Amino acid sequence: MQTLDVKNVEDDFDDTLSKIHDGHVQIVEDGKRVAVMISAEEYKETIKFLNSHNISTGFQ
């Protein structure tokens, strides 16, 4: 998983989006993880998996 500082993400969002195709992107601010970005396809597959195992996420 690649790690990017939130400032880098703000400065070059297009580059961040291209990195998501290669895997997860962890975003940190002041040394703390604040978010993880995944592709839309991976999100869809994750929700599908969770729903098939009756795990409630609150997301659809």
C-alpha cells in the first residue's frame, strides 16, 4: 500500500487517482492515517463480499 501525505493528495489529485489502480493508497496527515482510498471496483467487490456474509456496513 502506498502512503501519501494529505498535502500531496490535495496538490495532485489526478496522480493519486492513478495510483489507486495499482492498489490501496493510505493518506496520512501529521503522521496519522486519516483515510484509505480504493478503486470503485474494489469497493463494489468489498460491499458484495460483506453483504454475502450478512455483515452490515451501512453502505450500499
